[in-house]
Amino acid sequence: MLYSKIHRASVSDANLNYVGSITIDKELLEAAKLYEGQQVDIVNINNGERFSTYVIEGKKGDMCLNGAAARKVQVGDKIIVIAYAQYSKEELESYSPTVVLVDENNEIIHIKKDLKNV
């Protein structure tokens, strides 16, 4: 099930010479309930690329794809960062994902707890 996502973030940098991962603003990580080292899927809205990587904490405004993933984006591209989790049938009774909506500067606009209109 969808655990969390950061919706329509803007790529702030692409660093080919880094070992790998996606560097994300600490405030966005906390809002989306994401953790350093956690696997995430990245969807590039501009070119349709989909790939997986892991999270590292960054500074204000960071949304930087590192290593080989840097080849799949350009600065300014809109992306969705998605994390999934497994839930028991009982847990699904109170299930609600976290959806963090951001503006073009990766500032939080709204945090939702459902999938309606996203």
C-alpha cells in the first residue's frame, strides 16, 4: 500500500558524481514520515522515467538525484517521491497514507491523509 509520497517536487540538482540516492529537504522528510536509507520510487512527470533509490537527508529546498539516477532527471523536472509499506488486514481498517503537496520551491502547501484529488 502507499505509505507516503511527496507530490510534484521540483528537482533542485542532479549530482552524477555522488554514490547514489536522493537528497531530500529534512522538513519534507519529516512531513512525509520518510527515513534516511528508506527505499523510495521516483516518478519523473516530465519524461515518464520510474526508478528506485534510497533517501538521504538534505538541507532546505533539496530535491537532488545522485549517482546514476542523475541521468534520469534534469534540474526543474517535476517528480513524485513514493514509499510503500505492508499492512495487516487489521491495520488497513485505520490505514491512511501521508501525501505532502509542495510548490515549485519545494515548500509544503498541504499535507493530506487520503488519496482524493491527488
